[in-house]
Amino acid sequence: MDMLNDTALAEFRAEVRDFLDANLTPQLREGAARATSVFVDPSVTLPWQAILHARGWAAPDWPAQYGGPGWDDMQRYVFAAECARAGAPGLAPMGLKMVAPVIMHYGTAEQKAHYLPRILAGQDYWCQGFSEPGAGSDLASLQLKATPDGADYVLNGSKIWTTHAHFANRMFCLVRTTSEGKPQAGISFLLLDMNTPGITVKPIRTLGGDHEFNQVFFDDVRVPQANRLGAENEGWSVAKHLLTFERGGKYAPPLIERLEKLRRREGLDAVLSARLTREAVSLRALQALEMKAMRGAGGSPALYASVLKVLGTEAMQRIDVLACEIEGPEGWARPDGQTSADLAVAVPRYLNDRAASIYAGSNEIQRDLIARLVLG
Ligand SMILES: Cc1cc2nc3c(=O)[nH]c(=O)nc-3n(C[C@H](O)[C@H](O)[C@H](O)COP(=O)(O)OP(=O)(O)OC[C@H]3O[C@@H](n4cnc5c(N)ncnc54)[C@H](O)[C@@H]3O)c2cc1C
């Protein structure tokens, strides 16, 4: 049974389609189609978030008490599938998908009341300060030091690979509050203002030539202790909770749309067609698994998050290869000497997505986590 095409969802699907037809402007569709990264530029995503917010649909996964639309699992999946089908830009995950759920879980009443409405409305743009030059896979070895001083912490050190830090006005950040005991036991989780004196953001160019991430330096940066999420030295639990939201999710809907666009190309040879068909089947399997994960059936959220991260990002990279192979010959051979618009997206996208098996914890580390969770 195709759960997504269940007739009980037909009315909901029609409502979503009507909304998308009426509100997704050509500029927004064009901005999404030209994006060469899963992290779409905020000049595209924030206007779309404002439109969704006005309808109450900016955060489909949030509980209704915080401003979510109150949809069930299948409605949320249908919404994601319809957005992908219509070519809507994916919203920035750092606020809506990553820090918001941990604020809901660990935040004080004041923190929830302050941050959640601002995240929903797109008033705050967040970045993630976890990795450091000496701490990636081994995240617990992080060294950015937070020294208590009166009502503040004083931060010194740096974060690296910080996606969209050059756009963000907020960062959620892991800091070292003690070096005593196990490394995990000396970490705290802070919410900070990127405009605080002493913060410097320096760009790093990616392999694809984009300016997507940065190194962020902290020199005597004062952050109120009241901005800590959770107890002092218990930030590791907050971070683990957050990573489940970062890694899990709905990879299949946009990948299915990209693949179907390739399958509609005329003149594909039999070998390429067979590879596309095989990919279409494996994406349907991924979709089924994602729906199962949403219902929480048969596994822990952390296990699903790691499994989906590996399967989703590896499918993404295989589709990038197929896109370059299919767009390539025609795209290069244009009589005007220019590359085609599709190839101009496919190649940078291929380069950018090489990072997908690294960010949010590399796929080698995810396989290690899966082995531990499944095999003990
Ligand atoms: C595009 C992009 C965006 C990112 N955005 C952010 C961001 O916004 N905020 C943030 O905090 N971080 C971000 N990161 C950082 C990301 O989380 C780290 O790159 C990742 O965790 C890997 O850490 P590392 O780069 O230090 O590599 P390392 O940890 O040095 O690993 C190098 C290689 O060794 C392998 N390896 C390491 N340990 C093991 C092991 N025990 N077993 C098997 N293999 C192992 C890894 O899989 C990898 O292939 C981003 C990274 C990229 C590429």
C-alpha cells in the first residue's frame, strides 16, 4: 500500500497543493532550483519562511503548543513531499529543526518564551558552534573555554566549519566549563548573540567555490550565564539530543523529485535508465523507512537518525553522479560554448554534496554508532 497516496490524505494534499500553487512565486522556485547546496541562501529561505509562518506552517514538526500546525505523522510527510514536488526551497535547519527542539526540552520558561517565537518567525538566524580545529568526530575533546566571571562566562577559542555564521545573529555553542573528569562531563551548552564584541567570523571557501562555512574566533567574549541551556557541565546530553534532530529527517522527498526529473530526460541509454530505475527503487525504500522512523516503530530515534543520515546522504551523492553524467555531454556541447543551466547546477552541487557524508558527523562515525546501538 502506498501510504502517501492513502485517500484519507487526499483532502489535506489538495489543500497543501492549492497553497503552494498560490504562494510559491517564480522567484522562490528559481532560487530553490539554482541552489547548489542543501543550505539554501537566506535571501531565498527567509521570505518563504515568512509566507509559511503567516499560514501557521513554518514548523510542521513542532508541537501545536509552540506554534506547530498540529499535523499527524503522515500529514507532515505529505507536506514535505508536496513541497519537494512543487520545488519549494528547504528552510534553514539550524533554528527550526535543530536548536528549537532542545530549547523545548531543556529550556526555562523564559528561554522558551523568548527564543521559540523568534525562530518560528525567522527573526533569529542560527548557526551551530560544535566543531573546532581539533574536535570533529571526537567532539568531546572540544576546548573553547568558558570561564565564569560574575554573572557571565568569558569565552576564548574558536569554532570551525560553522555553516552560515556570516548570516547568523545567533549561535548555539558547546563550550568547556571544566577540564576535570571525563571530557564529556565538562561541556556546557550556550545560546549566544553573534553581535557580541570579541566575535570574528572568517570565511572558508568550499571545494565548489561557495562561501558557506566559516571559522569563528572568540576573544574575551562575554555571554550571560543565563544563556546556558541545561545545567552547567551537562551540555553533552543537550548536544546528543540535538544531533538526533540534525541527522534524522526526510531525505527522500527532494531526492525523488531530482531523480524523477532525470528520468524524464529523453534519449537515455539502457544502462543509465537501469541505474536510474534502481535508484528510484532504493529511494522508495528510504521513504518507507523515513515514514517508519516518524512513527517511532522498531528502533530508537538515535538509531534511525544515524541510519537515515547514511542512506540519505549516500543516495544524494549517487544522484549527483547521475546528474553530472546525464547533463554533462549535452551541457558541455552547446553551440554557444556556454554550459547548460542544468549542468551549471549539477557540477557545483556534486562538489558541494561531497560534504554530505562528512557534516552532522561523518558516515564512518554513523556506522560505528549503528554498530554499537544494534550489536552492543
Ligand atoms: C559542509 C560542512 C558543514 C559543516 N557545518 C558545521 C556547522 O555548522 N557546525 C559545526 O559545528 N560543524 C560543522 N561541520 C563539521 C562537521 O561536523 C565535521 O567536519 C565532522 O564531524 C567531521 O569532523 P572533522 O572534519 O574534524 O574530521 P575528523 O574527525 O578529523 O575525521 C577525518 C576522517 O576520519 C574518519 N574518522 C575519524 N574518527 C574515526 C573513527 N573513530 N572511526 C572511523 N573513522 C573515523 C572520519 O570519518 C573522516 O573521514 C561541517 C562540515 C562540513 C563538511
